[in-house]
Amino acid sequence: MSNSVHEFSARLNDGTEQDLSEYKGQVLLIVNTASKCGFTPQYDGLEALYEQYKDKGFSVLAFPCNQFGSQEPGDAGDIAEFCVTKFSIKFPLFEKVDVNGDKALPLYDYLKTEAPGVLGSKGIKWNFTKFLVGKDGKVIKRYAPATSPESIQADIEKALQG
């Protein structure tokens, strides 16, 4: 059983394997994203948080996912182009993954176990579910898709001080 997100790795959008232990000591906001979702404009808020706190030890990790309404149909190139041209994101963008089911990225199995959703449900319900992770790699809190990035700011600041 894993004890922290630092025990996982995932492939970045360009195919490079990223060991999440490289984020030790940083506060992370891990988000499953989609380009064609009603919540897609949250990319702006996520980028604003990243820009505001990146020099203080914070990062957003975006994991595109096509499991909800097929709202992330593109390939790695399409997704990267969309995120950069439409939202100018500079935070790490990972390969498209599954967050639920037998093929779920192991990181997401860990996140769902550590921070279940409403009524203890483990499954991710929709795009832009967010997990705040402390400097120690432990999950602090899970946020619903409708929770705006801006409303998480106080929790991020608290985690950065901790």
C-alpha cells in the first residue's frame, strides 16, 4: 500500500516518464482535465494559481481524461496545443489517462482511496475533480468539479505554510 503520491510516476504529455518524487516538498493540486467540458474555463484559474504560487513550492498537475462524456477526444498533440494556445498553461500536462476502472492510473486509485468523495464514494464523477496534496505527498482534501480553483486558494496557502 502506498503512503504518498511521491511513490508514483506518470508520463508527461510528451511521453517522458515523470517520477512524482521530484515534487517532494511541494504542494500539489492534481486535476483530471478535459478540453470540451463546461468546466474547461477552470484552466484559467488553475494557471493563475500556478503563476501565483509556483515560486513558493506549488504546482498544478493536469491529467487529461476522456472518461466523462468523451470530452477529451484528442491525442497528446491536440491536447497540448489546446491547453497552450487557448489557456497559455505552463504547469505540467500529463498523458491522457483513465481515472476510474480497471485501467485507472495507479496514482488515481491512491487519491480516491485517500480522499473519497461524497458519501464515501471512491469513483471520480466528472472532469476537473481536484486533489490538494501536501508537501509530504499526503492528500489533504478532494474538491468537486464545480469548485473553482480560486476558492481553493486559502487551502493552498495553509498547505504551503505547513
